Amino acid sequence: MTIALRDRTGSRSREDYVSRVLTGGMPVALHQPTDAARRTWFRNYLDLGMQRDVLDIRRIRQRDALPRLLQGLVAQTGQLLNMARAAEKAGLNRAVGPDHVTLFEAVFAIHRLPAWRTTLSARVNSAPKVHVFDTGLGGWLLRLAAEPLRRGDPTAWEQFGHLLESFVVNELRRGGRGQGRHEGARRRPPRAGGTAGLWAGS
């Protein structure tokens, strides 16, 4: 999915869009008075809330691996899911990784976006993409800030591009649910010589 930001689009600047994506949409986080307070809230949310909720769903003994696995998954946001790589970086074996991913989905930390296929037997690029549910939390986990983006740092902009794709997907999903649709969006695999896209519908 190719996304570009112009310096000015209507009355909004590029910085406005960067701020919107990095702030995210969690109501409590949105009401924090400063960026520092918002980062502290994200840290508490992850350390106290998410780990407790995940452990309530299933008694996982590897508590220390959960933040590392989530960080590895968020690092793949807007990209094809590679559970083996995320599990390896978190110090988990490949057989355990998928169960943990399912738990993160259950507590609305990440979600997988399946590929849209024209036939049941289609196999080309059918792996799902992974998206963080809230881009504010994702930006915090990636340690992505506005200043490197203002400087034009290539690595920061590459990370932001993936995060922006997740933001767009999440908005489409919310819009689909608001209209009573079962699916807000699906990923269209890239065609030869073309680009990938999104299909929104029921």
C-alpha cells in the first residue's frame, strides 16, 4: 500500500497528520496533557493493564516475553506477518508464538488483516498483514517521535509509513463496523508489476 503526505492538504499540514497518527485514538491517552504524560500512560497500559489481562485469559508463565513479542509484532505493523521472526526475537519457540499472537488479538493490541482472494485455492501472497490496533501505542513501542520525522530521517519515515497504513486500515475497519458490515477491509495482494491495496466492503 503506497501512502504519500503532501506538505499541505486543505487546512492540515504534514505535522498535523504526524501528530494525529502518533497520538492514536485511545480516549484516556488523548486526554493526557503532554506528550510525556501520554508516553507514561502507554507504559502503564502495557506494563499493568495488558500483561494482567493476557495472563487472566491464559496463565502464561513467560511474563517477561510478552512486551518483547508485542514490540516485535508492532515492528511488523503494516507488513506481512512473520510470527517465527517475532517469536525468535522475543525468545519464544515457534510453536508458542501463534498462541501469544491470538492472545494479543483478544485484548485488542494487534489484529491480522487477511488477504482478499478471488478463489478458495488462491495461494499467492495469501499471508495476512499485522496491524497495531492503536497507532499511538504503536508509535510509543517503536520509539517513534515527531522530531526525527521533521529532520527527514529515512528510517523514521519508513516506520511512520507502516504505522500510517495501520492507521488507515483501522479507520476503515471502524467505518465498516459503524455501517453494520462484518469486514471493514481486506488486503489485496500485489499484482505483477503493480502495488498492493485495500478492499473495503461487507
